[in-house]
Amino acid sequence: MKKHNGMRPQDIVILLEIIATFYKSNIGWPDSSLMMIPQHPTNKAIALSLKISEAEVSESLRRSAYAGLLDDPKYKRINKKALLDFLLCGLKYVFPVQPGALSRGVPTAHSAPPLEDVIMSDEKYVWKFAEGKVRGQLIEPLYPTVPEVVANDSELYKLLTLTDAIRIGSARVVRLASEELEKRIMSAW
């Protein structure tokens, strides 16, 4: 077995893509603490969706399994409770972010769905993207392809903006983002 050298930001993106894929399948959330996708996405499908190599997806799933966030890499069974705990308590320390210069891009954190209708703020955060239509302070996405891939994946977009809200938000924003993430990850729909 290979040595574990810690989680990488793309690991979070890949786990959230699995959750988004499950949600998009409209089959509802199971009641157990482990989430299983009956027709699990292949590593190739995840790689194509996120514009990440298949080898990186495989390595990411291995790291997530080692960390206890993924119960079974083959069937993409996510330990929902462990992932939620990591996102709420560890994400902003492991993958911190500082707002950067003003730029045009894709809105994130409280500037994007699902928080944009709840949080009223003149302060906008964006992932830099040439085709973006919003001007705001730059936030480094968890993976460079994120601004491009979320254009066609609204569920992944919402999950990633909520994680950014936890990484950068005020106490109120973090509380609202945490509640929304918990609902999306833990609840049965």
C-alpha cells in the first residue's frame, strides 16, 4: 500500500461530485450513515466531468478511503458523517483561503446559490473565469477546473459554493452554509 501524504483539495471536489451525482439521479438519500450510489459513477465519468485525469481520481479515492471519508472506493460509498465533520470543522484549516484582488468570474460563497438569496451583501466573491459575469474579490477554487465545470453542474456548484462559504465566511455565513450542507449531505430527500 502506498504511503498516505494527506488530503488534497481535489479530493473534496471529487467527493462532492459523487454526492452531486447521487442527488441528480433523483433516487433520494438513504437513511444510513453511508451513502451508496446504486449506479455509481465510474472513475472515467468523474474524470471527464471534473476535467481531472482518471489516475488522479483513483488516487484521490484511495486517499479519501484511507482518511475514512470513503467507505468503498469501488462503489463510491461515502461516510457522510465523517465527510460532513471534516467540511464543517477542518476544511478552513486544511485548505484556507484569503480574498484576493477584484476580478471577473463565477460567484462563490455567499455570492452564489443557495446563500445569495439569504445573505445580503455588497461584498462579492468569485472564482476567476474569463467568461464570468460578476466582479468580486478572487477566491482560489479547490481545483483549477472548478469555474469551468460548474457551468454544467448546478448541484456540484451549490455544494462547492457552500464549502467556500465555510472557508471564508463570517460566523453567520458559516452557520447558514453548515446547515445547508448538512441538509444536502445527511437528509433523505
